[in-house]
Amino acid sequence: MSETSTSGLSRLEKTLFRLEAQHACLAYAFDAIAALPGPVVEFGLGLGRTFDHLRRHLPDREIFVFDRVNKAYPDCQPDPAHLLLGEIEETLPPLALGLAGRVVLANADLGSFDRESNRAVAAMCARLLPPLLAPGGLIMSDLPLALEGFETVKLPPGAREGRYYLYRRPVSS
Ligand SMILES: C[S@@+](CC[C@H](N)C(=O)[O-])C[C@H]1O[C@@H](n2cnc3c(N)ncnc32)[C@H](O)[C@@H]1O
């Protein structure tokens, strides 16, 4: 017998609601970071859909994009200087010092339907992302993250609970 989801949602609904929530969180984030200078980090280029959205709404920001492979649509390609290919654990450290405390928005869209892999990915994000964030900076994630010293931000309208997660580094902490 095939396994069914314990959440009661089909895979179609999980994908649909994740993208819907991601879109709503991005709209919230674009406003929230408008007055904060600093670069943006995207974990998970995938097909490049989120990257395309980021660059259209944040045309003046530096956007660093990470993935183990480049499978993005031809019209969603980051410039090579800002595309880091390989395992994030290996490609981020050389940039980490330069980005430390400066990133105003990090989007981690690395989840899959594999529970074990999600646990490892969430732990990696919780370890690697916090040192990068500027005061007031936001972390968005498709997986819940245990982030010490960050506050959980209430999801904006249009984002269903449990489909995306938003965190802010307090301005004074
Ligand atoms: C859900 S997709 C991202 C979708 C993307 N936001 C889009 O708009 O198409 C997740 C991506 O994360 C990448 N990924 C997952 N874990 C990774 C890791 N540890 N290092 C590098 N890339 C990783 C996968 O290769 C995959 O392309």
C-alpha cells in the first residue's frame, strides 16, 4: 500500500500552498527590507523561479544564489559571479566572512519530500544562516528552523500556517 501524507494534504496541495506562502512572504519581505541596505541570499536556485522574482523586485540588490546544480530556465540564470554551484556547506564558507552581518533577506527553499533530508537541511540552515544576517534582516524558509536569537514573524495574509516560515534578527540583540 502506498504511503499517504499525515497532514491530509496531497502533494499538489503541499506544492501549491508552499509557493503561495513563499510568494506572500516575499511580498512582505520586499517592503520590510526596503530601507535596509545589504545583499540577498537564495538557497536553492532550482528552476530559477524564485530567483527571477527576487531580481525583478530587488533590481538594485546583490543576490547570491546557491545550488548543487544549475537547472534553471535559460531566462532565469543568475550572473555567474553570483551563482555558487556545489554543496552549500562547501560553497558558502568562502563567502561567509564577506557576507557576515550584512544580509537583509535570506530565502531557503531547500526542502523535499524526504523527511531525513529535510532534518539535515534545516539543521544546516540554522547553523549557516544566522551569522550572515544584518540586524532587522529576514530569513524565509520552507522548513521550520531553530534559530537562536531570532524572532518568529507572523505570516502575512495569503500564507497558510506551516507552509513557510519567517524569522527576523532583532535590531538590538
Ligand atoms: C525546491 S528546489 C528550489 C526551487 C527554486 N526556489 C525555484 O524557484 O525553482 C530545491 C533546490 O535546492 C537544492 N539543494 C538542496 N539541498 C542542497 C544543498 N545542501 N546544497 C546545494 N543545493 C541544495 C536542490 O538541488 C534543488 O535545486
